[in-house]
Amino acid sequence: MSVPSTSTLPADAAFLRELAGLIAESLNLDVHPADIDPDAPLYGDGLGLDSIDILELALVVSKSFGVQLRADDANNHKIFSSLRNLADYVAAHRTH
């Protein structure tokens, strides 16, 4: 039986919580990490992040997990569309 590559597995619940905590702490959000809906939008309605928050988040994620997030990546809208999508992307591309 073959084991799927970790790069194709979605992020688990523990990693979602870890990333939610990182978001809340690094952006000084007045929200408990457990209250961040994994499927709610990060940008605008939902968590209410703006473009500056997203840039800051990309930097923190890059430093914390070794994931390269580029401003000109055509997939950014999808990557940052929700906590779950961001976590799945980071889990698939992290280097540490």
C-alpha cells in the first residue's frame, strides 16, 4: 500500500490551530484563534484583513515555515482566501 505524499495532504486540525494562533498573534487581532472559522474569508468580510495584513501575514508565514509567498503569484487569491486554504498551501510547501 502506498502512502500519499505529504505535499498532497490537507492540513490537519492541529496545524489549523497553530496557524490561527500565528495569525492572531502576529497581526494583534482581537480574536481568539479558536474563533477563527477555517473556511471564512481572511480578506475583507470574514476575518477582516486588509492588504497590509495579508502582506504582513505572508512575511510571518515565510519566516515561520520557510514557505515562499510572492506578491505576484497568480494563486494568492486562492491561497489567502481562507485559513484552511492557507494552511493547506503551507502544509504542502513548508520547508521547516
